Amino acid sequence: MKVSDILRVKGNTLYTASPDEPLATALAMMAEKDMGSLVIMSHGDLVGMLTFREVIQLVVKNGGTIGSTLVRTAMDDHPLTCTPNTELDDVRRMMLERHARYMPVMDQKMLMGVISFYDVAKAVVDSQNFENKMLKAYIRDWPAGDEDKEG
């Protein structure tokens, strides 16, 4: 299974922010759209990722406030990315190694979407459930008397 399989199910609605906009504006969008992350783009290029992890770290560092902080101050400026052709096993490994909950999907320099650890876990579970159903149906439909018989 590949990342493109998740994107096909998820749809292609994308929300981004600029590194130079106020963090409060980006957080308002995240809250309004019920999103845990925003991809940060500048002049058509991926320049960062903003998740609640970065926001919490910044708020603690600033004594509980965000004030007039810009997105670029809080964002992860080296986000983990993948392509639509990346295998889910590779994505799962990368996300676990970096403790990443969200990953932008890039095709060359074009943002194709964002997948979450939840999306990956759900795809794996759905795939396993499908395989289990197929195996049960195969066993259930196995013709009686076709077992190997010893002489």
C-alpha cells in the first residue's frame, strides 16, 4: 500500500499558512478547521510544518503567551516529507523514528496533501481487516474432502 492510496480516500482539501503571518491567525484557522497541523509555504515552496507540538513548545518558552509571534518562529523548518509513491511501511517507520504525527506529501515541489499517523494506522488496520475477511471466506468456502489424505 502506498501514500497515494491514503490520499485517494482522504480527498485533496489543503490548508497552508505563510511563515510571515501571525501565529494567532494560523492557530485560528487550525481551530476553525479542526486541524492538528498546517503546511507552511512560501513562494510555492514547502518551508515548514506547524503542529500543536511546536505551538505548545513556543507557548511554554514564552511564559504562556504567543503575543505577536510569527509562524516562522514556531514552525518546524525541516519537516519530514514523503511522496505519493512512498510505501506505507516506510512512512510508518519514518514517523515513528521522528515522532512525527503529520507528514506533507510532495510530488517534486508540489504539495499533494498531508497524512497523519492516524491515517497511516487506519489504512494498516483496514488492510489487515480486509485480508482477515478474505482468509475467512477462503477457509469457509474450502471444498469439503479436498484435504490431503494419507494413504
